[in-house]
Amino acid sequence: MPISIDYTEEHLSGQRQSAAAQNLYALLREISGPQQILLNNLGTRFLFHSRNDDSGACDYPNRTIELNVREFSRFKYERRPQPSRNQRWALATLKEEAIHYLAEHLGFDRSREWQRAVATELKNANPLREQLFAAQRKYDSSSKEIKLSLAEYAADISVRDKIVDFLHGEWEPGEEFLVDLLLVRDYLKATHNSADAIDQKMQAAFPSTYRLALGFESMLEKEVMKHGPIEDQLKALRAAQSQTRKR
């Protein structure tokens, strides 16, 4: 069952809906091949809303990823090395929710090994890690909003929301840490660091978690490759999406 796109409010203009959907399809091609394929194979439903106080959220049991229609409709997608800040924000949001969703699919970010590694990182001060977190948040922030750090997010949400998150298991430091780590790695790629430089910086900034995070990406690849070569599956996926968008 392929991905689908829906909207929570009927009053949203057709122009805004169309712009958000077109930009989402374009940005999906910028996440990793295994992520694209798994999102499609899982029958993921992308649900656009217009709430001002919520950027994105995922509900893996119901195979749903929520996105803000305003964030995905306020730019014209461009395939270039340095896209607009609004486009970078939307891509970062898509990556965040896709990683959360697929990590839950694999049960990765709640594993004891990952949680122990994150706890080790958080109890040890690391200036390089904080420097990279800050640089990535600045790079992926839009023209109107700044991405929150893990600590800022924890301080920003209300006590009631913290209780709800705890009771429903919706927010754990390990989950956010995986997202932030991989976004830092992608930021370093986007700012033209060499592969060796990226590996050295990431290993220094995340000595206990970086290799485990790469293992998460390997797990995604292995699951996808059960059904054939990744490139063949991507070609079939893009052909199917092209036909769907023409209807």
C-alpha cells in the first residue's frame, strides 16, 4: 500500500494543499532511499494540518505522519545546493518525523543498548557536540522560527504535556537524540565537508552513539533489500508515484 496525503481541515485552500503536496513529494526524494521505500511499503499516510503550535508528529501504530501545511506551502521547491531557509526547515521536519516513525518500526531507539549509549553521552560534557547541535539548528531554521534543542524542547513544553508524553511514552531523550545526531550528520554533508572529516567530527562529538546510529541506517537497508536491490525498488516507486500524481 503506497503513501497517501490527506488534510485535517476541509477549509484549506486548494492552492495551499497542492503546494504542500508537491513540495512533500519533492522533499521525499531527498531522504535516504531505504527510508523512502519503507515509508511507502508501510502505507504511510501524510496528514497536513494548519495548527500554529505544532510542526510535525508521527503515529506509527496508525501509520500516520502529521505535518504543518503552512510550513510545506510557503516555498517553491528548488533542487540546488543551498535552498531557501523555509525549504530547509520543511526537509528537516520531514526527516525528524520519518526517523521517529522508522525507529519505532524497528524498535531501535527504545533498545537498552541505545538508551545506555545516550545516557552516557548526556552525562559527559562535549563542547563539539553542542557546537554542532547549535550549527545544525541554525542551518535548518526557517525565516520565522528557530529549531529547538533537546533541552529547550523539554523546557518549552508544559508540565501537563510532559505528563501526557510520559504516560503515553511519546517523548524520550533517546528518540530525540537519534534524530538530532542524524540531522547533524546531514548538515555536515550539506555544508560540503569531506566524508573523512564528517566521520572524524561525528565520532568525536558522539563517541558512544554515532556507530549505533549508523547501525540503525544499516538495519533500514537490510530490511529493504529483502525485497530486491534498492535502486530497482526506487525506480519502481518513483514510476508509481508519477502515475499517481498524474491522476
